[in-house]
Amino acid sequence: MGEERGPSARAQGAHAAARAVRDRLKTTGIDLEPEQAISMGTFAFTEIRDEAARLAARIARERNLASADYRDVIRALKRNPVPRDRILALYRDRLKDIEEIVLRERIISLPRRAASIRLASERNRPPSPRPS
């Protein structure tokens, strides 16, 4: 009794995994500790989720949806997709709006030519993931 034991197998595995992640980050040119990457990712996820919640609340109000939860709003939007023949016009209109903001706010300079937008054919589109 009272003998000193080394780290448990679980602790050793966790340390080995942390070393592997640290090495992987360095070999891919990312000069961050895993904890920093986790912290940054968690912060970014929280910001995006909060913005999605604000946007979903607005969309739910505008469309009189029963729920303003962003997951429910996304489900409701997926039930009424934009018809394929209207997608390209919608994209072009949105791009025009974005370009006007970019120019007005002097965010970046834009090329003088029109952007090229095209839809993938049914053959070239990747399959949509389906919940099982």
C-alpha cells in the first residue's frame, strides 16, 4: 500500500492525443496551441450562433413562424426552397446589393467586370446530406 502509481492509461492517452494535435497543427502551418485553437473556435461558434438567433428571430417575425429558434427557422425555410429557375436571379440581385455596400463603404476595390455566377448542373451537384 502507499505505492506510487504512474498516470492512468486514460491520462496517458489524453496526453498522447494532445501531443498529436499539437504536432498536426504545427505541420499544417498553424502556430497555435490546441487550447488557443479550441478557444478561438468556441468563440467564433458562439458569435455565429448568436447572430443566427438574431436573424432567425427577425425572419420568424416577418414570416409569422411559430418558433423563432434558429434551428426551427432553418427547418421552415428548407420546406420552401427557392425554385431552381429563380436562384440565379436571386444570387445576382444579392451580389449587386453586396457590391454596392462594398463600394459605398470602401471595404475593398472590385474588378470592373461583372462577376461570373453559374449554377452547377444536376450532374455536377454533390448530393445533399440527408438525416438518417
